[in-house]
Amino acid sequence: MTKEIYEIGEIPPLGEIPKQMYAQLIRPSRFGEPSSAFQMEKIDIPEIAPDEVLVYVMAAGVNYNNVWAALGIPIDVIGARNKAGEPEEFHIGGSDASGIVYKVGSEVKSVKVGDEVVIHCGMWNQKDPEVLAGKDPMFTKGFRIWGYESNWGSFAQFTKVQDHQCLPKPKHLSWEAASAYMLVGATAYRMLTRWGEHAIQENDPVLIWGGAGGLGSMAIQIAKAKGAKPVAVVGGDDKVDYCKKLGALGVINRKNFDHWGMLPHWKDEEAYGKWMKGARAFGKAFWEALGEKRSPRIIFEHPGEATVPTSAFMCDTGGMVVICAGTTGYNATIDLRYHWMRQKRFQGSHFANDQEAKGFNDLVIENKVDPCLSKVWQFAETGDCHQLMRENKHPHGNMSILVNAKKEGLKNLEETKQTQG
Ligand code: NAP
């Protein structure tokens, strides 16, 4: 007889779905600091639609989006879903995972029960006529980030995803390492490869902000794998060696400069002149780090308000600043004179489509990109690791949480069963 619930790490027979599961839930009454917003609860396992898959979660990656979900700002993800007609008054976050397919919907052909997978976080309406006609699903109305905009993410024993989100788990990685890289990696891959003539090419000088962070550590390795010339920016000398080991040709410490923030008005000659001096000195530091006097053809942006003026100024003639976030603020100020005369591109980018997620996963499978796993947490510590991230005290690279895998280093179902029983 099917059990009501399995304890964490107690592996159900392949394909058996109990009635309930343990999950780390956020409820509106707990919105606030992540350390108390997340609480372990028992909850019914959801039904799946014909194009969906239920995955038994071995490990889950940690991303900043669920710090926002816990706080309930800038959007209340639970209220937004309730308004759209979804009844659950809770949020199960988690936008990265590794695990095993336990159940597939009637229309699913791409995966089967027993497949060991990693999950990418892009969801869309697969029946949308625009998607069926071949439009990039990232540009369609139904696009959502699983485990943030959608419910039933990876901070639970089982997660509900669409079939196309599942990709083969790299066999050489542990469950926890396999769960750490996809969200940041696929985002960085789209930024560097999607944008037509600005797709990264061999020998391209590339400037990468936050080189020791989640996105930056992936971007350095992708650039290296494509034969480009990455130069990283960091906020402390302790991160220099880390970026060099990943493949950065040179590393700049941004703390040696002080011209950050929005551009002064161009009519304020004194302030503008001071800013320009700082921006030129930073450009010179780039040439020194690169080892030749060439400006970056691609600038990998995400800090936003603090750094965009410099990025836009130092980008090469005909080059591109590509941006996926505004961590320091949303006012992007650009001196348009340099922008049009030097014919630069300022390109927004957001997560990735199936081809890009696969392109990135293949680099990991080929061992050209390391997941940069820095710290592994227990399932009960889900709130604590998000709290650390909220306080910006998290270590370099990416963190993950053991969910049904109870020990580090396990790589497949057989090994896990033998160790955990
Ligand atoms: P992370 O691991 O915290 O790294 C961000 C890096 O930004 C830090 O390592 C820090 O490096 C750097 N930074 C902080 N303040 C800065 C400043 N004032 N000037 C320049 N650099 C600064 O975060 P992440 O995972 O890489 O994510 C970065 C941002 O991208 C977040 O806002 C996240 O929500 C967003 N994101 C968006 C997408 C998308 O699909 N749109 C996907 C993933 C992430 P140093 O202090 O060493 O310089």
C-alpha cells in the first residue's frame, strides 16, 4: 500500500508517489526575514498536467529570487498567483534542482520515470500558438520562473515541472553540485551567446562584473570555453585568485576607484570631469588586466545603476553591454554621445530558452564549466542560507541544499540507495 508520507531521505520505490511530502513553505503571515519566513510543513503532493513531470528532489540550488519571495517584496508572489486563479496560500520556492523523475503526464515523451535530471527554471505555455510557431518562448506572455513566479519549486521532497525543463544530470557531479549551476549558468549563456552579431567570439575581450559571484563565475568559464578573453571585476583582493583559476586573464578590484553611481549632469563640468577621470582610469586598468590596448567588445552587466555609466563608456565601438539585473539600482544613465557615435548596443537579457539551457548544460557535461559549489546546507537550514544571502555574507560561487540526499558526494540513485537504505 502507498505510504502517506516518507521521511526525508527515505527513498520511495521508483515511481511510487505518497500522498504527502515535507516542504519548506513561505506563508503570507511569515513574510519577512528569510530565517523565519521558511518553515518545514507537511503538504499534499500536487497533481500534474499532461505535459508535466513530478521529480523526486535530491538537492536544490540557492538563488536570490527566494530571498525576495520570503520578504514578500517587490511582489507578493502568493497574492499574485491567488489573483491569477491559483488557490494555494503558500509558496514553495526553489529554482534549481537535481533529482529523479518519479511520474510523467500523459503527453510527456522527452523523459521517463527513473531518469536522473537537472531542472532549468524556464516555464511557458507549450500550447501558445507563438511558441508552437517557433517564437523564442522567453518573449511570450506565459513565461514564468519556476519556483519563484510558479509554486511547487525545489525546496520540497517532490517538485512539479514541465517536461522540457528536465535535462540530463552530468554523471560526474554529485547531486548537490548538479543542483547549483543552472539558473545562473543558463542566464550567463544567453547573455553571451543569444544576441546576434554580438554572440561571443574567439579573442573577444569581455568585461565581467562580479566575477566571483554566481553569474560572474559562470560567465568567466563560458567566455574561456568559447576562446574569448575574460577580465573580471571584484570587490576585494581575496577574490582575485578565485577568478584567475576560473579563467580570467586579469582581475580589477573596483574598490580602487570611486566614480560609481549615476552620471553627473553633462552641464556640471566639474563633476562630469571628475567622473570622466575615474572612468578613463578604470578603462586603463582594463587594458592592463587584458595585457593589450583593446576595449571590451562585450560587457557582462548586472550591478546596474552603480556601474552602467562606466560600462557604456568603455565598451568598444560597435560592442554590446548586456544586462540581466540592477542589483545596485534601476536608473541606468548613459552619455548618449558615446553611445550613438560609437554605435554601441545596450541589450536586456533574462534567463534562457531550452536550447540555451541545453547549450550550457553540455558545457558542464563536457567538464568545461565547474558549478562552483561553495557551501552545502541541510534541508532544515533553507531559511538560514537565504538569510546569509540577504546579508550578502554568502561565500564565492553557488550554494545548494541537500533535500532527499542526506550525505554529500552521492552521484546517482544506486549509490544513494546503498548509502541511505
Ligand atoms: P551574487 O552571487 O551575489 O553576485 C553578485 C556580485 O555583484 C557580487 O559578487 C559582487 O561582487 C557584485 N557587486 C555587488 N555590489 C556591486 C557594486 N556596487 N558594483 C559592482 N559589483 C557589485 O549574485 P548573482 O547570483 O551573480 O546575481 C546577480 C544579480 O543578477 C542579482 O540581482 C540576481 O537577482 C540577478 N539575476 C538575474 C537573472 C535573470 O535571469 N534576469 C538570473 C540570475 C541572477 P564584488 O563585490 O566582488 O564586486
